[in-house]
Amino acid sequence: MLRGRPRSSSLRHLPESGRASASLRRAPRPAAPPPPAARPSVRAAAALRRGRPGTEGSSSLPAPAALVVAVAVVVVVVSAVAWAMANYIHVPPGSPEVPKLDVTVQDQEEQRCRDGALSLLRHLRPRWDPREVTLQLFTDGITNKLIACYVGDTMEDVVLVRIYGNKTELLVDRDEEVKSFRVLQAHGCAPQLYCTFNNGLCYEFIQGEALDPRHVCDPAIFRLIARQLAKIHAIHAHNGWIPKSNLWLKMGKYFSLIPTGFADEEINKRFLSDIPSPQLLQEEMTWMKEILSNLGSPVVLCHNDLLCKNIIYNEKQGDVQFIDYEYSGYNYLAYDIGNHFNEFAGVSDVDYSLYPDRELQGQWLRSYLEAYKEFKGFGCEVTEKEVETLFIQVNQFALASHFFWGLWALIQAKYSTIEFDFLGYAVVRFNQYFKMKPEVTALKMPE
């Protein structure tokens, strides 16, 4: 979780089809029929129903028009359902249910934080003596707070308690996060999820080392990362529906939440001078959606936040695991990889000179494609054209990654209580977007 970015919520905006379809239902029959004198003739009633020309007071649509309206309503309803199902993450049958504990862990005071964690442990580790429990705070996260709970000195059994950051519900759909966690756990790609609670969740600690930018350039390690990401991308979790990305929906939601100013005069001055105008941001979002959506990148189950600290390397076992699934969901395959390449630069001290060069990307992408084809049952042969195509898709989708986290950082700058220069981070990401755009848009797909 170790950048603990709040994993962005995939809110689905369904049309109010219920109201429209209600107009097609028959009205309730009157309790008693009107007197005979008040009833229209059969011929007149038929005229009213058909909307025959010349019938005074008729408000009914002609039959063909009514049929068109009915069909249109059905299409809207079906489209809405299809869109929702195309983004729906299907948890495999038989997956264990995750308990929801009615506990709130206060993170502002150490003693209250400990009391809340111990309340969770009474359910999760009832045999632990509360007096012997050690709480260790991890300090790498810039969204949520992460606490390791254990007894003894060996840390053989560690329960991680993650406390959601302030206002992160604006950015993260917590139900979708739990679904993603359960799906990945079912496929051996995530640790055990012990429970959720009112403002967080508890899960299994993964033994290993959280990586730094220097690690992800090591061929022995980046091949493991490429293979693990390919394994996640090959997971079938959409229950028969053709999955669709909600990247643009999320980005649009984030755009609607960015602040218009800050109370602090110096911060506001910096905001107004260094952040692109809302009009320009809107134009860039429109451009990205039009161009990137047509690159032909498949929509797959993605991690969407594969920064270095979210990768745990176990040298003894020779494998890697990913953590933090707040932003996971269906997205373009190339976005997930491009986002990871952007994270080679780090978070606290961002250095884009560390962005992988073409040679390293070529090796990484070939390893990825070999693994992806293997997991999908397509064989392992990879052509130069396939590598080149993915290279172009990845580097162009890296633009969307910069933009997404730039918007995210602006929202965090407004609401987060964690000490981090979110506004400065937003400036860095938008600057890199505009710097990178001419170079990557000049790339041409191979013939």
C-alpha cells in the first residue's frame, strides 16, 4: 500500500431507466367503474388509444411512435445494465466471505489507535495476549495508514491493519476494492483478506522487501514483475460479459472533484500559477479519450497502481507479490504497464531520468508478452511487431497515467491529513504529461 493512493472509485452512472420504464406500465384499475353516461364509446376509446387525428383532447402517441419510445427505453435500460456488468468484477463461486466488523480505529492518537487495533485482534487473533501485542506503523504510505500487529520478536504471524485516509471515499470504491482483493486472492495473486471494518481492512502480511526504483531495473526482478502482472491480466473475472474500461469515467469524476482554490494564500498562488486551467485539462481529457481508446489495447483486470512500494520481492522464494488493490479494476492493458513504467521515477523524490529506456522496455515487454500468451494458452512465441505495438501503446497510455495521478494529487492536496506535498506532486505529473506528449504521439504503429 505503500503509496497507499486511494484506489479510485469506479462509480457507475446509470440512467434513470426506472422512471422511464414506469410510464409504460398500466395504471392501476379504478376501484369502481364510472357511471355509464361518463364512459366513452368503444369507437371513441379506440380512437383515443390510437391517437386518431381529429380526436379532441388526445395525448396518446400514435402506435408506431409509442413503439419507438418503448424500444428506446428498453435499449437504454439494457445498455445501462450491459455497461454496469462490463465493469463488474465477478468473485468466483466458493470464495470465502469476508467478515465486516463494526469497529472504528482512530488514528489521531496512539492509545486510541491501539485500542481500536486490539478490538479487531480480539476477533482475528483471540488467543493473543493484548499486553504482548506490538504495533508498528509503516511510514511509506501517502494515502492510508498501515499498522503491523504481532506478538513476539519473529513476526511469523502479522496482521496488517490499514486505516483509510481522510475523504478517500471520494476516490475509492471500497466495495470494488474488496471484490478485486477476493478475486486476486482466489487466483493466488493476493494475501488473505481477514476482514473489513468501518474505516479500513485487515489482511495477511507478505514476507519480503518492498522495492525501490533501483530494484525494478534489475532484469532478474523485472522479469518476475512482468510475469506476475501478466498473470493478473489473464484472470477471467467478468462472468461472460465483454469487459470495458472505466478509466475515462473515473478521470471525469476526479476532474469534477478538483479544488478551485485554497484558503492558504501562498498555496493558492502556487495552485493558480503552476496547475493548468480547468479548460485546458478538459480539452486534454477529451483528446486522450479519443486517441487512446482507439489504440487497440485489450481491456483486462488491472492493478492500476503498480508503484515500486506496492511490489514485495521475496529473494529466498524467488518471486514477487503485489499489494494494495484500491484502484484495481478493468482497464486498458497498456495503461497498467505504462503506469508502472512511470513509477520507476519514484514518489517522494521524483526523477523521470529513471523512466525505462527503449532497450529495457523492449526486454520487459517481451517477457510480459511471453508470460501473457502462456497464461492465456496462446503459446509463447512473440514477434518484434507485437513488442513494437505494445511499446507504442504503453508509452501513449503513460500520458493517461500522469494525468490521472495529477488529478488525484489535486484532490489529496485539498483533503488529505498526511504530510506530503500533494500540490507539488500534481505539478510534477502534469509537467511530465505535457513534456512527454509530443514525443510519444509521434510514435507510429508498425505496418
